[in-house]
Amino acid sequence: MPLHRMYRVTMFVPPDHLDSLLEGVMREVPLTYGPYDHLAWWSAVGVEQFRPLPGSASLAGACHLRGRFSGHGKSPGVSVTSDKVARASLDAGAPDPGGLTAAHGTALYVGAVLGSAVIALPALAARAAGPASLLAWLGLVLLSVLLAATFAALGARYPDAGGVSTYVRRAFGAQAAAVAGWCFYLAPIPAGAPAAGMFAGGYVASAAGGGRATVLATAAGLMATVTAANLLGIQVSARLQLALVGLLAVLLAVAAAASLPHARLSNLRPFAPHGWAAAGAAAALLVWGSAGWEAITHLAGEFRRPSRDLPRATAAALVVVGVLYLAIAAATILVLGAAAGRSGAPVADLLARGTGGPARVIAAVMAVLLTLGVMNAYLAGAAKLGAALARDGAMPGWLAGGSRAGQVPRRSLLFIVGLSGAGLLAVAVSGASTHPLVLLVNSALVVVYALGTAAAVRLLPRRSVARRAAAAAFLASVALAIIIGWYLAWPAALAVGALVYLRRRERLPRPDPPS
């Protein structure tokens, strides 16, 4: 057997930068050995310890230590060696156990999934399919089960803050990951921010009057407020956001329970006034309600007992979210009847029926506060995502500013806000409703979920329950994509744009290294 000279290069890198570093190295040097290339090995997460002295400008000293703030300069890192490829295991090499319990995980999951869209989705679904929309809500809960099982398994097996993009990169490479990144960055916020603002505006109009002018003014005011807050670096704390979502859950439960005496079974007839196919159209609108199940999977190592607590948290969150979704959907149909599809503030209408008094004002205040928190968090995340994509070469470099921890990505932020403002202006000029905006958001979500679940089918062990759930979720995503129809032209255009950009970037001449 012939001997070959080999060189081993060992380096330490934060986990969030592992994939981009490997991609950059492989792009320059394919790391070939015999009939193989892209040879590398990475170990489990370790900890580098240091204490910044006066005058230092250490990035890691301001970073998070596996989800917890570290003021003493401990930073997580991954040891990368160019020898062979192996799977990293967070639980095997974690320096200390996390502090999250199943109860904490349940709260985080519910907070990630229950967003501002739930205050408007019941009316949108009822308008599309009438009482048959209840079937779509049931399908949403089943899809949530599949997605939660899939991403919980991926999070435990491949713990990383990159989420779906990381899984897609591992399974299909950098180009597919770039497509997922572009779809996340350029679709949910530009279309979702105006829609979320108009959802809250519907509640303000229900309490104060003013009709469509109030709806649009509220949306514009919310978008301006969160833009200013992000430019100034002001963020809603995680505890406050969790508290707002908790109040929303209480509001939904009270609305459903208080309005129950006014429910009428006769409102279920006719069950499918627009035909049975309309239930599919309602399902396409409800995809927004499934977003968020991938949000806390990167915290798998933070649980005290991940193998026990993460499944329990996932199951408990599924029960809470599923019960709330089905309860508010059933109450909307059974109590409001034919008027459900015409309601701009279905939860406020249910509260007014059940409790009277200042119910509409309370619902409007809650809707505005919740939307402020959700929009602020999502806009900040999208701005960071755009800067990170530009830093890694997946988007134009002028967007890369502010990608480091503690920095404000102003260019990326203003770019995404400009697109959102253009979307709101287009709706205002055309007189359109939130319906097309929701479908534009959902078209990108189903593409991302199709990529993520396809990656899970490739990455998870054969014959495992999670892999079967991923396969079923992939088929459901494809079916929803077919139902959404021509709105898929938007994520398709984004995919083409991402691939063309990467291809042109690869063809650009590289500067010679300094001698």
C-alpha cells in the first residue's frame, strides 16, 4: 500500500461559523486524498476561556455562550481538522449541562409558534372555505406535529444556530442553502410585515373606527416604530416577548370560552359553501401558523436532559398550540357564523360577544403590543440574516456591514424595510387585502420547509420515526405548494436569483494573494 504525505491543519471556530469556514476553505482548496475530496473532521463543541484586558476588542467576549450571556469571555468553539468527515455531537462534548427544563422549552416553543397572524387567520380561513376551514385547521395541527418532530430530531442530532439553512447545507450543499436563505430574507418580511401591521390595524379600526385608513395608518406606524427601534439598537427582551405571547394565549382562551354560550351548531350549515376544494385554499392561508417549530432546536444542548426534556417540551407545546388553534377556529365559526369571513378582528368580536364592555379596546391594545414585539424581533433577525448571507458571499457584499454580534446591520435593515414599505404602498394603491400578502409569505415558507424536510430525510437515520415524519412533512409541503399555485413564482424567482448570483460570483477573478 503506497504511503502519501498528509498535512493536518487544526483550527478553532465558533459553531455558527463552521459551515461558512469549511465552504470557504473547500472553495479554495478541495482537500483531496485519493478518490475523495472535501475531507474534514470536526469535534464536539468545546470552550475557550479568556479574560479581556483593558483596551481589547474581543468579539467573543460579547457573544453568547451556547445561549447564555458570558461576561467573562468564555466562547464556544469547534475544533476542525482536515482528515475525514464525522458528525458532531453536542451532548457528548458539552462542557457543562444546560439549565432549560421541559417547562422552559414548552414556553419557548409556544412563544415561537404563536405569533401575530393567529389574530387574523381564523377570519381569512373562514372567508376562503366557511365551516370547512375547520378541516384546514386540523390539517395545520397535524402538519405542526410532523414539523415539530422533524426539527426536534434535527436539532438534537445537528445542534447549530443556523436552523434550516444549516440542515439544507449539510444535505445538499451551499447552493441549496443560499436558496433557503434568500427565501427567508426576501419573502417573509417584505410581505409579512405589511400583513402583520394590517392585522393589528384591523383591531384598532374595530375599536376606534376609521376603516381602511386606520388599518393602513396603523400598519405604517408600526413599521416606522420597529424600524427606528432597530436602527437605534433597541430590542424587545425575550422575557417581555414571552409575556406578550402568554397574554395572547390567555386572550385566545378567554375569547373561546367566554363566547361558547353563543355558539350555534346551525352555523356549521352549509359545511362547504364554496366546495370541498376550498378547504385546500384555506390550508394554503394557514401555513403561516406552522412557522416557528424550528426556532428553538439549536438550544438542544441547553436542556438539563435533552433526550428527555426536548421531546416533552415539544409534545406539551403541540398540545397547547393545537388546543388554542382549534378552539379559536371553532369559536369563530360557531359563534360568528357567516359574519366570520367579513370580520377584521375575529378575536375582538368573540370577546365582545362573550364579555362586552371594553373588550374591543383591550383586544386592540394587545394586538398592537404583540405585533410590535413580533415585528421587532423578526425585522432584527431578517436584517442580521441578510448581513450574514452577504458576509458569507451569498448576497452582495455591501449588505454585510453589522453582521457581528452587538452591531446593527443598518444597510440590510434599511434594504428590507424599503421592500416592506414598497409592499405596503402597493397594497394601499391597489386596494388589495392581506390575502395576497399572506400567500406570498406562505409560498416562501413551503419552499423552505420542503427543503428542510427533504434535508431531514437525507440526514436522519433510516427507519427512524423522525425520518418518517420528515417524509410525510415533505409530501405535505409539496401538496401545499401545488395548492398555492402561481404565488410560487416569487420564491422561484428568488431561487433563480440566488443561483445566478452565486454562479456570477464564482466566475469573478480572485485577487492574487499577497507575496
